[in-house]
Amino acid sequence: MADETAAGARRTPRRTGKREYVKGKFTPRRKVCAFCVDKVDDIDYKDVGRLRRFISDRGRIDPRRKTGTCAKHQRVLSIALKRARHLALLPYSNLHIRDIGS
């Protein structure tokens, strides 16, 4: 009987997968796809102003969890970013950003 209580005391409570938020803490909002909101069908590689929002300061493509784009638009977005890079509309790395100074 002493073994059962000792073994039971060593166990940690099981996690349910639900987050318990403390009062006053920030709860993150679910991000929505900017392309779905604007009802954009195709993402143009020449629209550098829009594409620049989805590149990090190091010149890398930001992931879905950071930008909030849906899977369908993230696939099209990555192709458009790669095309814009190939035509030198967008930088490949942060070294190019430093040289240009933008």
C-alpha cells in the first residue's frame, strides 16, 4: 500500500492539450489570410509592395504561422516570391538588403 501512494505521488498530472490562461495575460488572436480577405485569386510577382510584407528582415520567406496566410495562398505566394527574386525585384538575402540600403 505504501508503494501505491509513493508511485501515485511521483506521477505528474496529465496534460489535456488545452491552454490555461491566467487573468490579464494576452490571448493571441487567430490570424486570417490577407489574400482571402481581399479575395485575391492570383498573386502577381510584380506587386513588390505586397510581396515585401511576406519576407523577413533577413530576406527569407516568412512561414504561415507568422504571416497567417492559408495553405493555398502560401504555395502561390512562395512561387511569386521566387519569381520576383529571380528577376531581381526582391533580394535573396540580407546582404542584398544592406547593399541597396532599403
